[in-house]
Amino acid sequence: MITYLAYNEKYQQGMYEVYVDLTQEEMFYQEKTFDEFKNTLFNSRAFEADGTFVALDGDKVVGFISTNARDDNPKTSGYINTFIVNKAYRRQGIGSKLLELGEAYLKEKGKTSVRFVFLSGINWAWYIPYTDKHMHPGMPAVRMNSDFYIFLYHHGYAVNSIHEGFHLPLSEYELPKAVVDKMEKNKERGLFVEIYDPNKHYGVEEFCQKIEGDNPGFAYSIRYNLNRPEPKPWLCANENGRMVGWTGAMWNEESGRGHFDGIIVDEDIRGAGLGKALFCILCYQSKLNGAQYMTFFTGLDNPARYIYLGAGFKIAQSFADMKKVF
């Protein structure tokens, strides 16, 4: 007989074992030690114990759901951040009951909708298909056409938006000739893409102020990096030294992934190919710095995706931000 109970710390090991079984079904979710699993879920600032429920077969955890409201604003959605049922216990109504409990919690918190998307604040690393465990550190949403996607669809969830995961191995990456030629021509206009040098480049704060209305996250990233005791290097598009474009801090993660925060160019300078140049030079610099590959995700409607595809990236997996309105 299956019983359903509110989360308790004593179930952590059992919940971890359900996750381990999931990673063994197929090579998609990254394997984790118990401590890594605990840090991702239970130790996250976004974890809400009251929104987490387990399904037990006797004393064995066979499934669980973790939801979070994140704030008290009813205009914002609540979130499902983690939802797993052991393969041997699927299609028995267990997932439906867990989902019912999670949704009831969010309704009690005043939420009028629920989503499965990276904005939950708790995200799970996944492997790029057909690679030697090239990894992206966070799953943006529900894998399109997966069993979980179909399950949510049949429980009243609809696609709110689509995100695409991009991937490129860097071992043979070279700067496209078109980018090299364009940047050579841009020199005549005083436009350059260079590693930021505080003795050479200026206008960083003015640039941050200009973009933070529409892109507060990018402005925060720039300031955060510069305020580090030892700022990480980053690429600065500039017009005779004045900052007009940015890519995030360049560094390699332990997995071999070249880090990527994003790209932005001053709207007054667009049309000069600086966005593509920033991105391609970032990829090339990451290769020179020893990165094995790069991954990231972006929305289906983001025009920058054509820059990424033009640089040689492939779409590795599509994801659906799924939403249900109560």
C-alpha cells in the first residue's frame, strides 16, 4: 500500500536513491553523491520543506515532489522544482497524487498558477546527448516529448515557452573568416573586441546604467565580477576604448565546460557584427584557455540564436516551460 507523507529529513536518503535510479535509466541526468544531491535540493535557499512530499511503499521512498512558492505575490507562479517516481511504480496513480499534493500547497500559498522552469531556483545538471558526458549545469525546463512532458500535458499543463540547449565541442574550433574580416574592417570605425583592460577601456559603469533597465542581470554580472578581489577576464567591445559591448567572465568549470553568461551590445552600435564577434572570440578564447566544450540555453524567440547557430553550435535538446493555471 502506498502512503503519502509530508517531507521529513529522515527521507533524504530514500529520496536520493530515487534520484540515483533515475540517473541509471538513461544517460541524461548527472550522477551525484549524496552530499551533492543534498546541496542541490535540501540545502538550496529555494527549497521549501512544506512544499515537499514523498510516496512510500512500506518504508521505501518510491517517489517525491518538491515545490516552492518563492514569494507571496499571487501574480507570480509557484514552481515544481523536482518530481521523480521510481520507474517500477509509474502509471499507478502515484505521480498524480504527488502532483495533487504539490499543487495544493501552492494554492495554499496564494498562487494561481504553477510552472516547471529554471526560475524555481533549483536546477539539475544534464548530459548532452551523444557526447562523452559533456554537461550543462542546469535543466531549463521539461524535455520536449519526454514521459514527464506527456504526464504534465495530461494533467492540464501547457507549453508557456520553449528553450533550446546549445552545445559545441571546442577542440577544432577556429574563428570564422567572416568574423575576422568584419573585425578588420571595423578597425576603420574604431571598433574593437578585446580582453578588458582598466588602463585602456572606460565607460563600464555608464554601460551598466544604460542596459540595466532591460537587462539588470547582465549589469549585475558585470559589476559583480569587477568587484571580485581578482576579477576574471572578460571581453569588451569598445569604440576607441569606450565600452559598447560585453561577454561574461571567462573561466573553465571543473567539468571542462567554458563558462558563458551572455552577450549584449549597445543598441546604438548594433549592425557592426559586434555581437557575433564577441561570441565567436569568446569561444576561441575559451578553447585557448583549455575548455573542452561550451553549452548554454536560450529562448526559442531570442534572435541571438542565429549568432550561436552561425558560430557552429548545434541544438542538443529542446525544453518546454510548462505552466498550469489553477
